[in-house]
Amino acid sequence: MADQSNNAPEIFELNNGTMQVKISNYGATITSLSVPDNNGKLADVVLGFDSVDPYVKGLAPYFGCIVGRVANRIKEGKFSLNGVDYTLPINKPPNSLHGGNKGFDKKIWEVAGHKKDGDKPFITFKYHSADGEEGYPGAVTVTATYTLTSATTMRLDMEAVPENKDTPISLAQHTYWNLAGHDSGNILDHKIQIWGSHITPVDQYTVPTGEILPVKGTPFDFTEEKRIGESIGEVGLGYDHNYVLDCPDQEKDGLKHAAKLSNSANSRVLNLWTNVPGMQFYTGNYVNGVVGKGNAVYGKHAGVCLETQGFPNAINQSNFPSVVVKAGEKYQHTMLFEFSA
């Protein structure tokens, strides 16, 4: 496998005449995504930077990237698999977060295919994760393909194949959304509906306790559409919780409805569909004065993340759906982002 570090980080474009997306090979990161409102006015609805430099310098709190080998937290950075104990970097003490010190979000991915415009523009990124990288067992080949499947729809297909050892794999797309525009302030007036009637409650370090609790009658209930800010004061810093996507709704392309995010100010709507069991609903609680695109200053709650995923710390919780992928088998995670006005 060629040394991928020789590739320079850069930004690529996808444009189908209605929506425009900019994506970097650094972390397979969405840096910009512009969609029209009900008057046809375009706005960039993701938090990020104008160039790749701030991402490479580590100034982004996971803006727009794909995180892995395992998204979210692994308790105390430890797990056992097939009788072997593994230790991971503790990059968010006392836990390991989003793949460790240098997860997939901080790697330069190879561009394996790119069609900039026309019908169904796409870009495919490929990354080879070595055996033992960030403490994880076995080499893994990962691909991520972003496709503009219709005028205002983007699809992300993530696949990973462990080559020689079983290993935990759970990728997540960590974009921060603000449907009023990335520079419009906080998302507390956005409304959201989440097709999940349970959450996996967490301890003081944001690691699931192993319980699966109903949201009914709690500030976590978004089974009916409501303002994100309505009860956010009752949940500490804000929402940073994994929802169990267990509310059957109509399917689309074999995917289940995960969330519907809307902003009444300009009527942009994002419907998210996926094939994985969980979704981290995160309200940008730790964003603090980050200077982003066009010198916009992103503060607390400047964006909302809808990270479909395997359950956090599932490798250590036998009652959670397994995130272990056997050698030679294929991990497949699809997200469909459907914009409307």
C-alpha cells in the first residue's frame, strides 16, 4: 500500500447545479454544504473553515469529519476481544474518544474516484488502517463515498473490511449543522424530531451505563417535533446522548428515518436516514469561540451533530448491538441527507 502521507490535504467540490458540497481528503471532511431555502437562496449550513490548514492544525472540534476506527467513547480505553486485552490512547480522559489521538479524522485519505458535476457527482475516499494503529487489532481497508443522488440529496456510504483480525468498527460522520447558515448563531430555535424512543443514559464521563431508558416524560423526548432549546437547560451542558433508533417509520432505499431537523427562519429542512442502530444527538456544547469560515465566530450550540453510529462503548457492553466485524466481513454504514424547503 502506498504511503498515504505523501498526498497533500486539499478540498474537492461536488456540484449538481442546485447544491454545492466541498469535501477534503483530510479526514474525509465536509467543509461546506450549500443548499437553497424556500426562496432559492443558498446558504452554507455546516460549521467549518475556509481552508484545510485549521483542520490540519487541530483547531476543529471534529467539524465535518469521519471519525473511526470506533466513534464515540470507549470506557477507560480498554476492551478485550477473542481473549486478548487491548489498550487505547486516553485522548479524552478517562476515556478513548473517536479512534484515539490520530483517528481517521486526522488522516489523509486517498481519492479513489471523483466526478465533480453533471449527473450524480461523487467522490470516493479510501484509507488503509494498519494493524495496531491507535491500539486497535488488525489492518482495515475503509472507503467513504459521498454522492449527490438528486437535486438536494446527498448519500454517504461508508464501508470497512478487516483483513486479518476481528476488530471493532463504528464510523460516524461528525458534521455540525446549522440550517439558518453556519454564521447565523445558535441552533436552539431549530426544531428536531428523532425516531428514537430510548436513549443509552451516561455516567459523569459521558459513557453509557449500559441501561436503555425510555425518553417518554423526560427532556430527551423528541418523538414529536420540538424546539431543541425547549428543555435543554434540564440536561446539564446540553444534549450529547445516543438515541436508540427504534421507532419504525416508512423506509427509504432500505434505510430507516433517524431525524428531521428544521429551521423556521428560512424553512430549510434536513431529513436523515440510516441503517445503523444509534444516533448521537450533540448540541455543540463544547464549541467555544472557534473562528470559522468568513471569520464567523462559532460559540456554544452553534451547530447540531446527528451522528448515526453503533452504540458508544458497545465493545464493553454485551447488551448493546455488537460493533465487532469479523476478518473478511464487511462493515456497511449508509446515511442519506435529504434537504428540502
